[in-house]
Amino acid sequence: MIDEQGYRPNVGIIVCNSENRVLWARRAGRDGWQFPQGGIKSHETPEQALYRELYEEVGLAQSHVAVLGRTRDWLHYDIPEEYLRRNPQRNFRGQKQMWFLLRLVGCDDDVCLERANKPEFDAWRWIDYWSALDHIIPFKRDVYRRALVELEPLLTTERS
């Protein structure tokens, strides 16, 4: 599903632990690391896509997390030409994402990268909240920064 501007609706998922470190996952068979994310199907709300993608990509069920909040608006990024798959019938230019901040209320052992038939990730670890900006692919960096800035106050509010 691509909107009239060429953006695919997507959810971005930031899972933090009790120490406010965030789950960082490595793309299967690649060297790139990122937060879990995935497309919103035409029949889904962003919240439904959040829980489906969370389970498919990192094996966490709704009962394993608490939603701390989400971004107010869609955050957009364009995919550079060299990463685009050519399809003349689609005007795809990038993703528009609704970002969610979650607190893991389960335990580390609840994370399972092999729930899907074709796993998205093959490794994961906890990293400092802001260090994602140092390691994400450059074309996603601004969206990550905007999501982290907007959602970060929820970490301190939630701990108070």
C-alpha cells in the first residue's frame, strides 16, 4: 500500500528495557543494524501493525511490552536511488512511519528472532538510547533523530 505521495505506511518500534537502553537488531545476512519496523497492511491500524511486526520480527507479544507513547505525526524518509527496486507501475519513493516507544515488561529471554518463516534479524543487543544515531544508515538518520527526540521525554515521565 503506497499513498498518493509515494510513501509506504510503516511502524517504527523502539523497545527499551528498565535501564532505558534500546533493542538494536541486525538485519539477517547483512551488516546493518536498526530498530524493528514494518509495513502497515491496508486493513490494519498502526497499533495492530505494531503488535504484528513486534511479534514477527523480535518475537515479543503484546503482554511482553507496555506502550509509553507514539509520535504525533508521520515521519517520512526517501530511499536513495541506489536502494530502490525498479517497478514502473509504482511511484514508491520511501516510507512514512509512526514511531512507538515501548517498555519491555517481560524479560530478555522473551526476545526470539525466529518467529517468522524468513527472519528479518539474526542478532540483537541493548544499546544506549542515543547511540542508534551513530550507527543507522544515513538516509534514515533524520527520522531516527526526530523520533528519539520526540519520544525521549516519555522515558523520564514514565520513571517518575
